[in-house]
Amino acid sequence: MGFNEGVWELAKRIPKGRVTTYKILAGKLRTKAYRAVGNALNRNPHGFLCSGKVPCHRVVKSTGEVGGFAHRTKKKIKMLKKEGIKIRKNKIEDFENVLFRF
DNA sequence: TCGAATGACAGCG
DNA sequence: CGCTGTCATTCGA
């Protein structure tokens, strides 16, 4: 399992209605390159976006903000809302409540 | 509040 | 082939 694959494996474990953070993923991957996690999801080999297999839209910042998702992939945020995650101004309201810890 | 660090990939010489 | 810049972040001063 490489770096990227590890990210996807963990991301796939995220249940519906839950989110996780880049920090947690990076921690599980034994790396400190938090950005690399997002980058791995960004350059997802599954396709252009992590659609279907890897729910990258469930991966957010450790601060509770959705991060870069708000800019380009903000539509995915709507998906999160639909799944039951409340987001206000690109920030997750019940962040700790929906935060999925492995 | 701002800069450095960290992993991977594309572009350029 | 090797180096630099960029990116969906995080931490420390």
C-alpha cells in the first residue's frame, strides 16, 4: 500500500454522514505531509475527481472548515449537507460530532 | 498573522 | 535525468 492508496483506503472507510480530516489521514499514514493527502485525493487515479470510490468530499480541514473544497468543489459540500452534515459558511457546525475517528 | 515543512506530480532545462 | 514550483494543510514563533 503506497501513500495515495492508503489515503483512499482510509477515505473509503468513512461512513455516510461522517467526515474526517487530512491530519487524521496523514497520521494514519505515518506522514506529516498533510497537504500530500489532499494532493493525493486531488490527483485521484480513479478519475478526474474522487467520484464514487473515494469520498474526498468527506475529507476536510482539521479546523472544521471544508478548505479548498469550498472554492472549486463547493458543490460537493452540498452533498455533505444532503448526507446530514451541517455546513455553515464553509465551516462544519457539528464538526466534532460528525468527525469520524478510526 | 505569516512562513516553513512535507509527499507527489507536471513542466522545463 | 534532475530540479523547481504548486497544491484541497498544519504547526510554530
